[in-house]
Amino acid sequence: MAVKPPRWYFSLRSPYSWLAFRELTQNAPDVAESIEWRPYWEPGEVGARLLAEAGIRLPYVPMSKEKHLYILQDVKRLATERGLSITWPIDVDLDWDVAHLAYFVARDAGRGVDFIDAVHRARWERGLDVSLRTTMTAIGEELGLDPGALAGAADDPEIRRRGVEALRAVERDGVFGVPFFIHRHDRFWGLDRLPGFIARVRNAAGAPGDAARSESGSGAVRADLLVPAGDAGHAGGCG
């Protein structure tokens, strides 16, 4: 049986996934380039119907009020420690299919990482509703991608099919919150588990730390990865 590649499940909804994205791309671009990036989200009405028809059941538990209040405090503390300011968006009846399916369009164009960065900035730094198609249009214009393709991703049957398969992988891997990292049989859940995942990936690749990034002596990394640096009760993971 082939060994599955290291992978991480991210969400455009979760503030912990936002922080993990920044730390992964800033502090470990070698790892970011070598692993699979897989989206995780709670589908809207159409997506939920398609999952039910496919017999897919996501291990998602709604968040309690107490936990939500804790996360507000915890994320503000973590952001402050990293020199970041956060503008909390107001979430009311959001359709997470819109942004997460648009990710596939951006990834097909070779701009998946840039798209995630732009959506995170829109959501966590500007407080925008990223489930709006108008927000996807604006991000498409910002990145030089097809605005209509991003905004209309949820209407594309093929993109919808890929979304179902992406969430089938969530079920298969037993992902119950994000950020979630997997290396072979080892699972790492939450922002505070990211260093352990990075170390495991580097050790398996025979690349101890920064040496893997500086073999040429320049220490250069890909410029497109230099971005500004769901859950069941864990301070560093959010479903």
C-alpha cells in the first residue's frame, strides 16, 4: 500500500487555521511546499445535500456559547503575541461553500496559497464576509484571477464534485477540527501542534530545520510563500 503524503487540513473559517497558515508559510516554507493542502469546511444547504446523497458524514460538532467566548479571548491573545491585530467578522448564516470551492479555482491557476492568504486577510484583518460572491469577485480582481470563476465556483458542477471528494477525505481521515496535520499514522490537532508536525516532516525528509532551505548558500525561499506572519475543546484548534 502506498504511503500517503503529509497533509494539513485548513479552513477559511477558523482563526486558528489563519494563524497556522502564517506560521507554516513564514517559518517552514520548505514544509509548506512539500505537503498536501486540503480544505475543510461545513457545507451549506446544497453541499450538505450532496454529502448526504454520497453517504458522507462529517465529524462536526456545533460550538457552544462558552467555547465561542473563550476562542474570542484566546485568539486575541495569540494574535497580540504575534504582533497582529484582528477585526472580528460578524458571522450570520454564512455559506462556506462559496469561498472553499473558489479555492479549487485558484489552486488550478497555481494561486491557491495566494488565495488563502487573501481570504484570511479579508476575513481576519478587515472583517469582511468571505461567503459573499462579491468578496470573491474582489479577491479575484486583487489577485489577477478570473473574478467570475471565483464568485461562481459554487455553481460549477465539476467544482462541486471535487468539493464532495475533498470532504470525503475529511471523513476518511477522521478530521474533527482544524488546523489538523497528518504524517503517516501520526495526527496533530491545533496550532500548538504545528511545530511537532513540521519536525516530523523534516526528519522524514532528512532535512533538519533551516538547512533544507539554504543548501545553495543563499537561504532564499519562494517569494509567493512569504506572506505576513473547528474543534471539540482545544485552545489551538477550531472546527
